[in-house]
Amino acid sequence: MDKYSPTVVLNTETEPDGVYTYKEDHVIISYYHLYNERKTGSICSYKVNRETNQLELLTNNRTPAIHNLGTVIVEDTKFITACTANAKVLFFTPNDELKEVNCAIIPEECEVLSTSVGGETLVASRNDGYISYWRLFRNGRWKPVKEVKCHDAEVWTVAMNIDGKTLLSGSDDTYCKAWTDDEMIFKIRFDAGVTDLIWRNQTNFLAGSYDGSVKEFDIRNWKKPLWEGHVDGGAGWRMSDQGNRIIVAGACGGVVEFCQTSNRLFEKTFQKYEPHDSMVYGADALGNDILACSFYDKKVVLWRRYDN
């Protein structure tokens, strides 16, 4: 199962918790640091130098501590969205300044855990069980619309369908819920908290959980998953859908890959922990390779793919 060879490409000063490949050999890494109850962080962009096996720093933006990275396209520009530990949602491109979404409806003591965009609606999940909504207005600014209580614990993840009509939410209360116009249309219970949700298309979505499962569901027949994989000893903490392969940051389970089989379902083809020495909180495809970060050991690893 060892189809990747690891190389440590960066030892960081603070704890990395998110990885996103912005474009070929250009990656974004987010950081979260807690010291004396003060939560700080940063968003950094890097160029991958494959000759030296190093990440070369391009930009470094100091921020509050970052929980999660996402993306949104506004007027043909792709922005990175960053969720912070002090009630902020940040928009950012590697060549631009950070922009803060108007967060007037989020209490200052709240932490924003994830964001998603569908149609002209932006949603953000919070650690108090609420989801906040914004609408995109003609002047290009996001305006707060409402907040809705959706769960009884932290809402780790939200995923808005591309049409902006169906919202998925996953919480530490162990439920994945589906919503249309604030009305719950179904809920699925897991054995532990639901940590990540991704739409694969208009009807199918992936769900990752602390219970170690990675599942794909069809909302038209949601009572049974289309397929189910498992991260041994870890969690389906963060997922990256690459079409025919799914990359998972598996926390204590390390780096995991599921690949599509001939019957269009998926099976686990790779899982490895070392040389990570702590929880892998971020992972994304980098071409055929994988870039992953682990938190407490402050390490970024490039997993190079090789074919026997």
C-alpha cells in the first residue's frame, strides 16, 4: 500500500492546520497558535521548489488563529476563505490584501469553524451551534442576513450546494443534517462528530467523521451510503475530492487516499503516519503527489507518488 515516499519540506515556527493547493506548485498553509489563552495565526503562500524539495515563502499574512480554509469565486476571481477563532471570516488571494467579511451578526466570543458558498449565499458555521448567512449584493460586498440555530454542539462543517438551495451541516453532536430554507429535510447520525462535508455534484456528497469513516451519500436515497471507507486509528477530519481519488487528513491516522475502482466506488489505497509525529490536520493533492501538515510537531510533508 506504500505508493508514496515522504519528504519533510518545511519545519514551521507555529502549528500548521490547513493546506490548500491554489494552483500548480503554489500552495496555501494556515496556522493556529495558542499561548496564554491568546489565539494567533497566519495565512502563508508558498512556491514548491521541486529541485530542492523545499517550500519557498511568498506571502505571510498575520491573522487570528485559523480553523479552516475554503474557496469562493466572485466575479471570476478565486478567493481563499479563512475561518478564525475570533468571529471573523477572511477573504484572501496570494496577490491581494486580506479582506474581512462583515461579521456583525456573529458574537465576538464565537469561533468560526467553516464556510461555504452556493449561488449568492455565503454561510459560516460556529462553535455555538449556529450558522450565519450572508448574501452577495451588487456592489460586490457580502451583507449579513440571518443566523439560525442548527445543532446542539460545535458545527464543524457546512457545505452549500452550488445552486444555493440545499445546505449540509455537520456537528460534534454526531449529526449530519440537510436543510432547505431553514427546514431540515433529513439527518444522518454517526458514531462521533461529523467533521467535514463536500458536495461531489448536485446530488452526491462526502461526509467525514471523528469515528474514522469517510462515506458518500446520494441525497435522493440518503439512508444508506453509496460506499464507506475507514481511516484506521484516526478520523475523516479533512477531505479533498480530486474526482477519481480522495485525499484525507486523518488526524491520528495520518495521510489517507481512497481511489475509484472499476465499479465507480472507492477503496483505500494508501494510509501512512510517519514521518508525521502528531495529528495530520491538513492535506491536499499536489498534482499526483500529496502535501500534508501535522500540528504539534509543526511539520509539512510532501508525499511523492511513485509507480512500481
